[in-house]
Amino acid sequence: MIKIDETLFNTYQPIQLGCIEFTCTIEKENEEFWKDMHETIIPSVQEKIAGKEWNQIDGIKGSRLAYKAFGRNPGRYRVSSESLLRRIKRNDELYHINSIVDINNYISIQSGFSVGSYDLDKIQGDILFRKATQNEGYTGIGKDFLDMENMLVLVDEQGVFGSSMSDSTRCMVTNDTKHVLVVIYCFEKSDLESLLEFSVQAFKKYGNVENISSYIK
């Protein structure tokens, strides 16, 4: 279902997408999840990133290099995982969205990789991961129109809908979503298979998911 444009590798080599699909019944909030986040997960992440520059943190390091390679300024256009970790470093509360998106963000802060969740029923046809061209973009979640030129983006038959910076409102996961695609944007050498297994277990534990599968592109 998902393909990577092979020409991307002429510019930057370590590009992989870790993908998870499942069906689910979404809750507004999972109390057990947020208890674990506040008591153990967030303090552990804060300790792990303490004293490090952003380009020294696994996941963010490769994402910043990929942005530069394709012509985007990672200081101005931040990978979403960096934005989340900056909130944690400032002791700001993470956003409470819904049971699936919250787990999505948990995987992101643990790994340093940007992680996007998409409503599969709103995606039309096959998905291609490619470089966006001039004038391509979309309305971001909680944002105005985002110019995606030179960003690596997910595209379906209707156009661009996702990236490692911010996702579109068109395919976002809502409380009514039943069929989810999760994409881990990996731009450096990493044990992505182990991260996928960790992620699958997180969705099983906290997400009320069924029919779950994972694969790497």
C-alpha cells in the first residue's frame, strides 16, 4: 500500500517507514496510560535527553540531516518529535488528544522519531512517500495552510496528507476513527523492527486495538 519514491535515495540514504495498521475503538483518554506517563515515562525521557543538544538525540539527529539534505531548515521547520521533546524539557504538559494519538506521541518521545497516525478510511488509493513540489501543502492540525515544498510527504490520490513535521486535517485520527495507519518516519540507521514491536505492544496495552499488523518500507 505504501511505496517510497526510489529517487529520494539519490539525495539521502537512510530512509525507512515503520508502519502499523489496526482497527480500534478510540477513547477520549486512557487513565492508566497517563498515570504511567507522569510517574515513569516522562521522567525517564527527561533524564535521557538532559544536557544533550537537539542534534545529539537519536531520531531527531537523522531527521534534521534529512531536512537539510532536501532543502528545509530544521531550525525553522521542526520535526514533530523535537517539538514534543521541547515541551517535556520545559516541563510543559503534553497534549491530551485521544487514546490513539496519545500513544503515537509516547512512541515519538521514546524513540526520537516523528510518528504520524492517519484514518485509513479517509485515504484514497495507494500511498507514495516522496518530495513535495512547489505549491503543495495542506491545512495542518491546529495550523493554517502549511507549505510543504521540499518536505518528504505522504501522498494519496487526493494529494499530500502527512509528513514528519505536521499532519493534515483531512486524514487525522478523530474519536470516530475505526481503522488506523501509524507511520514512524526513520531517517537514520536504527533497529526499526524492535521499535515496531515496542509500538505494537504499546497500542495493545493502552489502545483497545484489534487486527494489528506491522511492516517496514
